[in-house]
Amino acid sequence: MSCLISTGRALSCFLEGGVAKVWLANYSDTATFAQSPTGLVTGATSANTAYYFAQDTEYAGVTFAGVHEQGNGAISKDVVLALKFIELDADLLTTLTALSKASLTAYVLSNSGTYYVIGANRPARVTASTGGLGTALSDMNGATLEITCKSANGIYVMNGALLGTSITVAN
């Protein structure tokens, strides 16, 4: 049976793009995220501690693409969180190695003030990274990461009050 749409969508006011803040946590297969009937994440249990990863203006972004598999009707989305870190030092190299080995859940605050969770029901993983010192004085000294989550829904809008209450936050 086909899934039917039941509402339309009004044109909203202009919102700013981009990412303001990012928190990353180790993925927990015992974590659960309660949702309202409209799909908003309203609760979290057994979520691991989330750590803040500072991003400057226009350093981080989120994109996603949906895929419809022919044959079984399954739909999946690939959500990509892109991060940029400056100053390639020993601490950053250690952090990059740890993130590259981890299964992750990401919490994102957009520049328009909306919170999102990526990796709520499947882990997100680092799928690409680049880094270096550059050649010219104005070249980036640092690294970039792409963290990808593949799941049926991929990304969820979340009640931001969960960070610091139901989801422990550390620096």
C-alpha cells in the first residue's frame, strides 16, 4: 500500500543557512529518542555524553540526499555533517584519530536556531577527512571531516532543551 501525504507546506520566512554549534557523542545502541506525532524528538534516554566541537562562521554544514531502492520500497537517507578544524596540532591529530574510529551521534544547532540529531537510530561515522598545513601563508592549517549517517530518516528535528538535561553535555 502506498503512503499518502496528508498535509501541504506553507512558504515560511527566510531562515539563515549553516551550522552554529555541533556536539558529538559516542553512539549508543541502547539510546532511545521519543518523538511527538509530528516527528520532533522530545525525549532521550541512555544517550551518551555529548562533547562540544566549536565551529567558526561558515565552517560546518549539513546536507542529505534520499535514496529510494527499487524492488523492496525501502527509503534511506545519507546525511553528511561537514566540520572544519583549524590549527593542526597534536591535540587535533589525536581528536581526528579518535573520531575516525568512533560510531557517533551528532547534535547540531543551525544558524536559524533549530536543533537536529543525526545518528539517532543508526551510528554516524567519519567517511572522509583531509588535512594539512597548506603552502601559502593564507592556506588553511587544519583539517576537515565528513561524518555520514545512513538511515531511513537520517536527521530529526530535536527539542534543544534536551542538551544539558536528558543528554549530558561536556566541553
